[in-house]
Amino acid sequence: MLRRILLLSLVIACAAQAANTPVKPRARDLGIPFDGTPGHYNAITDVKGVLVGQTTLIDGEGKLVVGKGPVRTGVTAVLPRGLASMQRQFSFAGWYAQNGNGEMTGTTWVEESGFLEGPVMITNTHSVGVVRDAVIAWRVAHGAADATESWWSLPVVAETWDGYLNDINGFHVQPPHVFHAIESARSGPVEEGAVGGGTGMVCNGFKGGIGTASRVVTAAGSEYTVGVLVQCNYGRRANLRIAGVPVGREIEGKDPYAFLPSPEQELGSIIVVVATDAPLMPHQLKRLARRVSLGLGRTGSIASNGSGDIFIAFSTANAGASDVVPHPVELRMVPNDDLDPIFFATVTATEEAVVNAMIAATDMTGVDGHFVPAIPHDKLREILRRYNRLAS
């Protein structure tokens, strides 16, 4: 059975690669200014070795029929060291929950061991279990269990809630979709907007989803890259700020959840993955994960009571740190006093990744005709120009 599922996943991957994906605009294409210098792709994949793969599921329209649709969901995979990270080449990591109304599995072991042992997977709230199990199944099928009789795995799988647009209780994410996300992971440009785990997400009253950005900085005399990937599904329109401008208050319209009682209007969550090639220890990476909150604050986030704001940071340096050897392992570390440029990169890349997700997203109608508009590009540029915040 597992072999059939793996073959099916390969068919899905080939079909996805054959499809023509239109080029989507990004925030800088609209002249939105940001601090810092981006990497070549301005994406988390600017960190050498990091791959991103996604499966997007969009099907049906009209009235919600649980188990049938409409479907607006998916799964996103971030592989720190390519497919090697699915086996035994692990990465130092640290995680942080700004607000804990959400889930990221495997984090107790990340906290205890200091390692991210595998990929970071992101999906919808009710698909965490199947994604977790599918990661283990993929690793077993590819020989991970051969190394020891007591092999075990605690995958890191995170979620945000897409039930406003998606038949979330229909459990449409299945193991083949997880396998596809893993096997199709690649370097280079990352597709953004309503794709992968971000397909059905809402952000600051507009369509949200997957976004990414990167920064190149100098710290302790060496050049390093920091990359960020977000799955954004948080915030209210009235709080939205872009380039320091309260654009949410300038664009007419109601939040998708405006019909709900006031205390519940800010629903949703955000998952943020930070990658760097700077040699950092787990406690330093936890400090990096905390700085994500400052980047979200720039966009107007208040980390509301109903939001799950959970972040994880990993380093691709110190590749031999997880080797099983009968002697001490030598490590490198950026001194704490030299971390400020890396902190700066995390804050600014997080801010831009969120805006990139919103710019790439398009209007979407989901279950029961629920409609979420994309942020209007022309109107946004008009507002930023009025505030003298348009770069071009």
C-alpha cells in the first residue's frame, strides 16, 4: 500500500512540475520599501541547502458538504538540508510561541535536544496528524529506520486554521500530498500567496498565505544569509501597516470575520520559519525566533488571544553537530555581541515576507460562498504614494 502511495505522489509531482505557474508580483515590484539587503531570490532558499516544496489543493465551490468540499488547503515543506535532512543530518534549532493558541509538534524535543530532526511542515489545523504520520512513513520507506532497531521520529508540523474558506473537517490532505511536498522541494524562487499550507488563509482582512524574504548581513567579520518563510493567517484590517503606513484603515471594506462578536474578530494564526547559515547555537536561535515578533509588530500584529503565533529558527552551519561519533564535536558560534545584524535581518525579512504573501495572493471564494479579497495593488500604491512611502 505504501509503495502505491509513493508512486501516486510521484505522479502528482510530475503533473505539478509540468503546469505553467504564472509569475506573481512581489512587494518590491510595487515599489514598497523595506530595510535591509535581500539575497538573490529574496527567499528562504537563499540560505544554501534549504529547499521548499508545496502541494496546493483547490477543488469545488458552493455549499459546504463535509468530506466533499469546497477544498482550499494544502501543505508546505521546508527542508533545512535538502533530502539529507529527512535522515540523519540535523540542524541546531530554537523555537518560540508568542501566543500559544496553535500547534507545532515536536517542539518539546527541539527544546530539550537543541536539534531540528527533519523538515518543518505547515498545513491546516485539522491535518497536523496526517502530515506528521506521513513524514514518518516517508522516512521509513526511504530507509531511515534501518540505522537502529529503536529508530523513532518526532516531526515538526505546524498549522493555521483555514476553516473560513476550506472544508477543514473533510480531512482532504492525505499522505500522497505530503510526499509530493517533500519530493518536489527545491531551491530558487518560492511560490507565494494562496499555495501550499497557505491556500485557504486570511491575513489582516485580506487574502493571506505563504510568503518569504531574505537578508544578507555581515556579522563577526563574515557574510551570512537569513531567510524567512511565513504562513500568515492573522490580524485585522484596521491594524494593518505596510511600510509604516496604516493602509488597512485607508481601504474600505469589512474583515471576513466581521459578522462575529467583537472579541472573536481577530481569528487565525501565523507560523514563521527562520533559516540562517550563520553558526548559531540553539539558545541563540531561540533568541532569533523571538525577534520574529518584532517583525510582525511592524505589520500591526497584536498577537491576539485567539491567535497561534509560533516560530522556529534553525542554522545550516555546524553540519557535523548531530554526527554519532565517539569523541567531542567541534563547533563554531557567532559571539552574542555580534548578533545584532542577524536580529535586524530576522525582523525586516519577517515584515517583508508577510507583505509578499498578501501581494501574491488573489481573491478567493470558498465554502458557503465565503469571499476574501486580495489586497488591491493600485489602491495600496496610491496610499503609499500619498504618504511619500513609495520607492518607485
